Amino acid sequence: MRKVQKISWALAVLGAVGAVAGAKLAAAQSLAAGPFTEAQATAGRTAFNQNCASCHGGNLAGDGMAPQLSGEFFMGKWSRRSTQDLFNEIKLSMPLGNANSLGDDTYAAIVAYILKANGAQGGSAAFDQNTSVTINTVANGKTPADIAQTPRTLPAAPARQQRRPAAAARTGLTVSKTVQNYTPITDATMLNPPEADWLMHYRNYAGWSNSPLKQINRDNVATLQLRWVWAMDEGARQQITPLVHDGTMFVSTNYTNVVQALNAATGELIWENRLGPTLDNVENATRTMVLYGDKIYYPATDGKLYALDARTGRIVWQHAETFPGNKIGGML
């Protein structure tokens, strides 16, 4: 009797698996026509290779520094989101460091190419910034052979390499607006930080590494949308944690020793101090800046400790602690 029950259970499981596979096959076979034209996808391929392939790879496989834009990885993130969401995210963040610079028609063509690379077929209507279709209704993550066979050799990216010398040449306070409504940080503030603040590497002395804010929860986290993007200088590691106080976010770039204050709600740059220097093969092993009183303290890779006015970014004082004698420089 038990043997018959086991056989029946096994057959039931196989039947369920077959039903799921059949449902997936039916879904794959019933894809709607893509919300773009084949001509758009062709133009998008050219635009992608010119502006995106240096990071995402010539075949969208994430060969460079950015994520894969085809197959299971892409569909895992985007299958239930809309084509309009994809358009907006690409437009607001790409190309890296020069977002919203290509024009809506070019961004629309790039979206068409990405959809095409994930199994979507062109239709009769052109895609634009207002087209909103759930991606898994038109794409299944299966890359067409003509796209999959694209050579994996990355194109040269001279523009990315030319930005470093220009950035290194700019030193001092390059943006000089003032942080508004900044309250000095005390010992009591550090012991009991406001819920919206992030004042140290792990947020508090207990090392919680999480925020107590409750506005974002399991019920609404899926509806989060990109509001702003900030491009950091290229090169080396980004180990220093952004700090937040009274609605201002303080960030730094390790490679060029740049410290910036941003409006945390809008991404607007308030002040920027390019302390320098830019040292090849030297990285700062320190993990954090420090906010205290009315100052922000920054350890640079040349062994100097800077105290900056948190409101204006101006140098209050600096002190040379060590000189980097090897690849791990700065203050340990």
C-alpha cells in the first residue's frame, strides 16, 4: 500500500512539474509583439555600442564594470517592471557621469535594443518615453543568435580615460555654497543619533548597520523608484562610508581625495573640496570620515588629516600624520 502511495505521490509531483513547464512554455510562446520597431532596435545597437558597451559589454553580458543586461540576470530584476521604468533608469543614470545627455530618441532606441536582446520581437509602433509595458509580456530573456554572436572584445573608451587628468588638475574648493540648517554634533548626538542621520561607519557605536526609519517596509519596498544618481570620480576603491546629518550627505572619493556635500533629498551638490593629490597605486585604508561639532574630518591618501567646515567645505586646519611609503598609504 505504501509503495502504491509513493508511486502516486511521485506521479503527482511529475504532473505538477510538467504543468509548470508547460505554463512557462505557453507563456514563452504567447509573448506580445514588442513595443518598438526593428529599425529602433538596430539603431539602439549602434548607440549602445558607442555609449554603453565599454562597461556592459558588446553583447550585454556585463563584460566590463557594469551588470549583465540580458538573460536570467536581467529578467530577474526587470521582468515584472515596465519598459517606462527601464527607460527612466537608463536616462537618469547613463552614460556614467554624463546622465541624460543622449536625447530621448537615443534612449528609446537603446531600450528597444535591450528588449530585442532579451527575446522581444519588434512591432509596428515605435517606442518612446511614455510607452509602458510589463517587460515579461514581451521578453523572455532568450538572446537572438545575431546578438549573442557579437564579439566580446570591448571597444576602447578614451573618454573615460581622459577624465582622470582633468579631475586631478582641479584642486581646492571648486563649489562653494553653504549647507543650511546644520546643527553641531555633540557627544550626546553620537550616543543617540537622530533616526534620519548616519553619523559613523556602522551608524552607531553598537555597529547596527541599519536605519531605524520605518517609512520603507516590506509592503512598499517594491514600489521604490530612482530619484537621483551621483557619479563618483573613477579609480580605486570606495571604502569611506557616506555620512548623513540634518538632510545633508557627505561623500568622498578615495582616488582623488575629493570631499563633497550633497542635498540628500535632491542630489544637488552644495560644496566640493578637491583636496588632492591623485596618487597612482596608493589607496586609503581608512574606512570612514568623521563628523563632529561643526567639522568633518577626512584622512587623505598622502597621510594628511583635514578638518573641513561642514557647512562650507573650507579647510579649517590640516596635519601631516604619515607619508605613504608603499601601496597602502594614508592613515591606518
